[in-house]
Amino acid sequence: MAEQIGLEIRDDRTNGNLIAYENGKAAGTIAYFVMEGTPAALVAVHTVVEPEHKGKGFAGALVQEFYALAAREDVPVVPLCSYAAKWALGHPDQAPAAPAELVERAKEQLKSHPEL
């Protein structure tokens, strides 16, 4: 979980959302899917923070927790979301790069997730 005061991050795996709550109200989310196959992976598709919560570091906290969640599950992250990809480049110690073939598989599997 993020360590910011009033911020809680919860995984809604059923709906493919990692959601940040500030004082009990949704403030931001990462939309994602679990990639099938071996190896499996968590694929970040979109990171969105509500306008009134921008500039509070919530997007970074969400991506950091997304990578931590993947690490706990011992699966890689494929950051198709531009924000998550940029964050990963700046935090290589927390966000190992996904192999190119895994990224290509994720892009193909994204086509089967029209809701994203």
C-alpha cells in the first residue's frame, strides 16, 4: 500500500482496476489485465487520476503499487500505459523492463479486451 496520508490503494482484480482512494473516495485508477500464457504478466493499459487529485503524486503511487503487486505475485509488468512506462524508466530498481516478446504478446492480447 502507498504510504501517503489518507491514500489507500486496492486491487479490484475482477474488474481489472487498481484504485487509489483518498479518504474513502476514488481518486485514481490503473486499468489493467492479466496476460494469459507463460509467463503470465500484469499489463497496465491506462492510468487516470481525477482532476481534483492531480499533482498529489497519486499516479506515481498507483504505478509503484502496481509493480509491487506484480513482484509479490512473481510476475512481470508490461506497461502499455504511457505514464506507467515513463515511471518505469525513472525507477529501474523497482520496475524491471519487460522482454520485447512479452510486450508484443501483451499488445496482441489487448485486442481481446475492448473494454480497455
